[in-house]
Amino acid sequence: MGLVETEAIVLRTYNFADADKIVICLSRKAGVIRAVARGSRRLKSRFGAGLEPFTLLSLSYYEKEGRELVTLRHLEIIISYFNLCSDADSISSLARMAELLIEFLPPHEPDERVFRMMCACLEAASRSPKSLAHLVRYFEVWLLRLSGFLPDMVACSICGSRLHDSKTVSTDAEGRLRCQQCSQGTGMRLTEEVLGHLRAIRRLSPEAYVLEGLRASAESCKDLDRFTSVYIRRALERELRAKAITFEE
């Protein structure tokens, strides 16, 4: 049995046995892990408030070869984001991000880029809670990209022309992007504004993108939401249980 020390973000917890919890975390060193926190449901638990969802921790755990479930030994809170769980929309958005990480990332496979992106999104959300809906879209686009499910955003899949030169872009049946001429009015249409936001997401930090998102029209936000939902459904072959925030007109 080996001892592992790492930073981690709590994604989800649920009760286990009489006094324990199972904690699902995104860790820096080991990716998504499932840990049993023994005695965590007792009043004088040594884990305290550290198991609240979306808390950034420094933790240590024991792992045994061949077993997916590890045993939580010790934790210290680095940053808590309790302020983000103040309303139903925020809780739903955070739950959606957690579900995406759990579904997209194989257990015990570290991904430093995903971990840093999640930390950056939480930090940006804590500074601007009203921008959480836009940060979820940012998060979804980057997770699709890092997982290999985001289509080529540079060239038309038919003629190879630069998509940047096309006023509108559409998807084909396989999810690839086509220029205005090749699409011939078929497929899901992406406006120039939506394409601009997809490019902005790829080049900006979460905090910098917030300003772009807040300036976006409600219609383009809905279109971007629809775009990411289609590719998430394509990747997972099902709908997510946690729903996204609906953008108002």
C-alpha cells in the first residue's frame, strides 16, 4: 500500500456505510479518484468541511494496487468556493462541470491541463459569480478540445478553405465543420459571432473570456450552448443529467 500526496478538487460525495463517505476528486497527480473518507459523517470528523464540493485541497491517501477505491488519510483546505453554491443555477452549473469531468476522464489518469483549467475556471467564477454560465461554456469547449472531440475550427472539412473567411459555418452528420458554400444550407449553422466566441475561448484565459461572454447576445449564447451540447451528447452517447443554465433574452 502506497501513500500519495496531491492537490485535488472535490467533485462529488455520497454516503457510504454507517459513518463514511465516498469522495470523488479531480487530483493533480492521479486524475479522477474515488476515495473512502472513514468516519467523515461523525460530528467530530477529522475531515471537517474539507469534503464540501468544489473545495481545493491538499490531501494524502493510501492506494492498493489493483483497487480503484483509495483510502483518504489527511486533508487541508487550500481554497473553498462555498460562495459559488448560493443558488440553484450555480449549483446546477457546478454539478454539470463535475459530471463532465467524471464522464470524460478515465480514473487514475492525470491530466495537468484539465486540472489547471478547472482551477482557473473556479477562480474566475469566484471573482465574478454572475459569469458562471459563460464559464461553463468555456469549460465545455476546452474539455471537448482536450479530449479530442472538438472539430477542426480552422479549415472546411470538404474544400479545405479557411473557416475564418466564411461568414457562417455549418456542421455535417459526422460533426465536422463546413464553410458556407459547401454546407449548402444544411446542418447546424454557426454564426460569425458564435465562431468568434469559439476562437476567443481557445486564446483567452477564463477570466479574460468572461468579458467577451458578458458582451455576447443572448441568441449567440444559446447557439454556443446548443453547439457544445451536441458534441457532448455525441461523445457520451447520452444527455447529461445536470442541466446547463438557460440564457435569457
